[in-house]
Amino acid sequence: GIDHFEISKKNGESLRKAMIKLEDERDYASSLPKFFLSHSLGCKLQTISLAATGIGSDLQGIGFMSYNNFGFS
């Protein structure tokens, strides 16, 4: 089956790198509020990633739209 944990790790790492790149290469202020917004399966992947990495402590908000109802088992 699909390895949602592996996909969420890759997704979380991409988001982390994007935030760093915006600050380092695009001169975004590190104090700029950061929000994650996910839809459907992205919600599940984001939840797994946030729980596994703790990156959520750097966010000012998280939005989930149409949360995927596929089980977490």
C-alpha cells in the first residue's frame, strides 16, 4: 500500500526547506507569521509530518479543509 508516513516526511522536509529558502534567499523576515494550509489527503500528510517533526511550533496557524477521512491505521 501507500506509505503515508514516508510521503509526509518528504512533504514536511520540502516545507521546512522552503521556509528556510524564503528567509535566506528571498529576504523574508523570520518574524513573518507562518501558516500551513492543507486540503484532503494533504491534511493527513500534514498532521503526520507535524506530529513527527515538531515543526508546528514555528507556525502561527494551521488550516485543514475537507480533511481526508481515510483511516490512520
